[in-house]
Amino acid sequence: MAGCQAQDPPGVNGSHSGAAQSADSQPSSGQNSETHLAAGHLNLPSLGDVEPISSSDPDVDKRITQEINDAPARIVAIDRHGGLSRILSGLGLRGNVVGKSSSGTEPGLDGVPVLTRHGHDLDVESTAELRPDLVIVDKPGAKPDSVQQLRAIGIRVEEVDLQRRWDSVKDNIKEVAARVGTPTAGEELAQRTGQQMDQARADVERLIPARQPRMAFLFLRGGGDVFLMMGRGTGADEVISALGGEDVIAAQGIRGSRPATPEALARANPEVILTVSRGLESSGGVDELLSRPGVAETEAGKKGRIVALPDSEAMAFGPQSGLALSQWAEALYLPAGA
């Protein structure tokens, strides 16, 4: 999830009061006095494949089709968060993708070879064997020496720098579109995504409680070796902000990721813990998370309020951002009595 400080999307983070009051209790003022937080564990489903862009304007649709036909026929897409492959799918190039990273989990890419090891270690030999016309890499997605090796053997490599911010989603789409030669498709996809994000912001504004619920994003993976709090500049702060929450990790001045110690969790005391599905599963599930020192003592731990987001969508900041935000908000904020 970039080195830029979070910026609240317009219309989501309003003025809230009553920091000592539980988000489950009766609010005194705010957006929605009829909303409360969902109780218990939520494991949110994936949105599936991105719908390829098209246009109701025949001339524009013709240009999109021509761009797709002229685009590189064999593309390898490498990134850590899933946004790059989803952008390519939205541009109409899913069928051109012949290699991917482990984050490319959308159903339409099932069977496409995974070329990364240990998260972001690109297998140069296997990549070269695919004879790609283009390898497109989000900069954190592959080590510089791997990129240099590919270029040294004559493979075209384009590096992009996708930002983990809500206000950069449309620019992310346009940048990828420019690199693969589909600018018209990029403009149309960015416009559609922007409209969906505007709708998502309206959905959040309609649903959020009168006071921002305290949220923390925790990342964990296999065997307990990795258990981190995600702070500013990770993209986690953007997710919490977009959901209308108070980021209790960023509020401590934490940038990047830090070990999730019992003392730090006690200071943060989130009412909602966000995490990612595969990381949670690989670490033994909700019961294992709640058994970690300090977690059960938080308000979120006491209520078992753990929200697991799909790994490749949580930090993708791609063409499904608006749809994902609407889904997450609907799941988290339930009408009273529902």
C-alpha cells in the first residue's frame, strides 16, 4: 500500500466528537445516528474480475478496440499489491497477460504463470522464457537488478510508480495506459472509476456513525514471524480514512510499519482491526490473531471485530477502488436492528 502521507477524500472525514464514546453507543451528533458497527469477524469476498472498459460512443469505442489490437501481445505484469494486473484487465488487456506476480489473483488470470518468489523476487529466467513483448513493473514489485537483467537481454521493461492514495487512482490508470499504448481506454477507465469512487464516498457519508470509529490496520503472515501495525504512507491509512475511521496507528505518529507490540496495541486500542484475508489465514485465522499478546485486550479484540479484506484489493488502488469501498462500508456499517 507508497511514501506519501494520507489525504482524506472529500466528503468522508467530517467533524466528529466524543472520542471517549464507543461507536456502538448512542451518538450525540453526526452523520448517521441510526448506524452502528458490525459485530464479530467479517471476511469480505473478492470483487472478482474487472469489467473491461467500453464506450457508448461508437467512435471512441472504435479507438479503444484499435488500441487494444495494437498493444503488446505478450505482457508480464509485476507488482506487489494487485493494482497493475487489474488496470490491464480494465483496459481490455487481460488476454495479453502471460505472466504475473502472486498478487494477480483475479479469476480471469487463473492459469497465468506466477513469476515472483517470496513476494517480490522476480524469476528472470522464467520471465525470459515467456518471450514477452513488454514487462511492466510497479517499482516496489521487483528488485532493480532483475529489471537490469531483463533489459540486458533485450526485453522491453516499463517501470511505473503506482501511488497508494485514493486521489491518485485515476492517475495510476492513465500512467499504465500510456505505457501500453491505450490512452483512450485509459481515459475512459479513469472516468468510470472516478464516478464509482464518487458514489462510494457518498455511500460512506450515508453510513458512517456520528463519531469516527477507531481503526487499526494490522498485517500478519504465517507462523507469527510477521505481525505489523501499518501507519502513514502504507496505504492502510488511506483505507481507514476512506472508510471514515480514525487511524489510531497513524495518530501515534507512526510512518510505515512497526511491530505490533502489546504496549502499542494498548495505546491504540482500536474498535476495529482491519487486515488481509490470506495473511490472516496463513497465520491461523481469527482465533490465532486474538491469542496474540495485546490483541484480545483491545475493544476490537473483546468484540472479535476483525475485518479481513481481500489481499489483492485492499491495497490495489486500481479500477475497482470505488466498488471495493462501497462493499466494505456496507459490510462494516449496518443499520440499527438489521
